[in-house]
Amino acid sequence: MNRRYRKTIIAGNWKMNKTASETKKFAEELKTLLPKAKWCDVVVCVPAVNIPAAIKAFKDMRVSVGAENVFYEKSGAYTGEVSADMLKDLGVKYVIIGHSERRQYFGETDVTVNKKVHAALEAGLHPIICVGESLEQRELGITMELIALQVKSALAGVPAEKLRRCVIAYEPIWAIGTGKTATAEQAAEVCTFIRTTVRHLYGARIARSITIQYGGSMKPSNAAELLAQPDIDGGLIGGAALKPGEFVDIINAANQE
Ligand code: 13P
């Protein structure tokens, strides 16, 4: 973290978990546990159908609500899809784009990720752009090339003044839901590389101000060490974000000096 130059953001990604009633219950429990003063922004990204319940439940808690996906067209004959304007109108602030599960199971590509980033920014949302390598790619030694490609394609055509609203999340696929966390050194190495990539594209000032999160089995026991890395400005948390107690422990880890 480096709070002098950029925001620390702790975001939960609920994936396909929790009903609207469970969302309300989670928020009530979270409210009793959240620290009064927070030095980080807290975000909860929930399934699309739970967004109205989440907006209502997290109101007055200084917890922002995020979506887990968005479609890039503004409106039209796209059965089952949700537009950025629809999310914005509900009061959504963040939207996860290009999560590896969407790339793996739903045909998301670097091209669609870029279109979605543009659509989200156009609507006034804050995209959380996910990048990350598979175990095979890491073992082949092509992690950095792949990350550079993902970052550059996601940000293609994004003007500097809009980049301030973007968050990049480094999520090594082999660490997601596996209990296998990247070591702080591995995570820091890639997050620093992402900042360098942004610096080459947009210059030092903007690179310094962008929030870069780590995601992949982040939990109370490893959060402090990961967040102590200067280029890791928060977390995108799956499993541990489903339990209010564990989520708050991670928020507290980000709250330290
Ligand atoms: P886990 O924290 O469950 O590994 O999930 C990480 C993730 O995919 C967040 O987007």
C-alpha cells in the first residue's frame, strides 16, 4: 500500500453466491463488525440480481456496491445482458471486468474486456480490470508478457483522465479458490510490473495514482503481508469475503499504519 499516492481498496467478489435475503443478513452482521474509521475503501461486488438489495443494505455504511460483469452495448436485443447505464442507475460504483472465470467459462477475451472497460467508463463506473496467468503460463516463463498484453489491451484507447477511475486486479489463476496464495514476493513482482506497464503507457504521475489489487486466496492470515508490499493497494477477495468476520479482518489488515 502507499496511501499517500493512491486509494487502498478492499473488495469482495461474491461470485455466484448469496441470495438477496442473505445479502441483507451479511450487511447487518458486517455493520456490527466494521471499524469506525477506515483508511481503505470497502466494496462488495454481488450477483446482478442482488444489486438492489445490496444498495439498500449497505447504505449508510460507507460500503460501495459493485457488479461482477457488464455488457458493452448500451441497449438492444441482447437477451440476458445488463448494461453499464442500468448498473449506474441502480447506484453501482464499481464493476469487475475480465475475471478469469468469465474468460474461462463465458468466452471473455482481451477484446471484449476492452469494450467493457470503455462502456463502464462511459457510464461513469469504476472498472476493476482483472489480469492473471495460469499455472502453465507461469511455468512457461511468460507471465510478464501475458500480463503486459492483458493490461495494454484492456486499456487500449482509454484516455489518461479516465484512467483515474480504473483499478487493476492481479489474480493469478492458479491461486483462485485453491487455497494456494501467491507469495508476497510473487504478487509484488507482478503488481510492480503492472505499474511499470501503466507508467510506459501514461507516465509516472498516473502510474503512481492507480490502485492495483491482488486477488487469489487472500485471507486474514496472509492479508497483512500482501498489503505491506508497496505496489499492492488492496485485495479482490472471493471465499473470505463471504464471511463478515473474515472480510473485516482483511479490512483491518488494510487499516494499519
Ligand atoms: P478466492 O479469494 O476465493 O481465491 O477468489 C479470488 C477471486 O477470484 C476474486 O475475484
